Amino acid sequence: MNIKTLTVYMVTTNSDLLEGRGRTITLGYYLNQSDAVIASLGKGVMGSNAEIEAIEKTCVLFDNKIHIIGDQVQEKYSPTPREIALAKLTDTDKRALNLL
């Protein structure tokens, strides 16, 4: 077992691929930028490419696999119908409805 700090490429996108009004979700981490670019193709809002960010992460190398320390597995989140409707409103709409 070996612990190192490595530069990894994090691919992120928006949970709302139609309008981009959702939250940021991580699609994956890659050691090579070229792999991250391939993974990001067409995975962004309205078919654009997903975002790629180079970050430093502490990793454990074990059994020829890399495990990133501090990351958690996220369960699939299902927003309520109210949360979906509110996410579509602009700040002006929310003020008019006295929600801000």
C-alpha cells in the first residue's frame, strides 16, 4: 500500500442537462487528461462537453488500483416535485411569489 498526492482530472456536469439549473455532480476522476476529455464528450448541458478540472488528491495505490481518499459514494438523489418547480423559477419570479 502506497499513499501519494496525485494530479487527477475531475469530470463534472450539471444534474439538469436541459437548462443547467441543477447541482454539480462528479462523473469521474481520471489520471490522464486525454481520458477525461473522452469521458466528458457530450455529457454537459444541452449535449456540450462536461467540465474538466485538474485537482490534487491524496490517493492510496493498492492492488494496482488507485483509491481517492475522502470521497464518498453518493446515493441517487430524487428531488421532490416542489424542488423541481422552484429550480425552474428565476429570482424575479421567486420575489413576485414572495418566496425570497
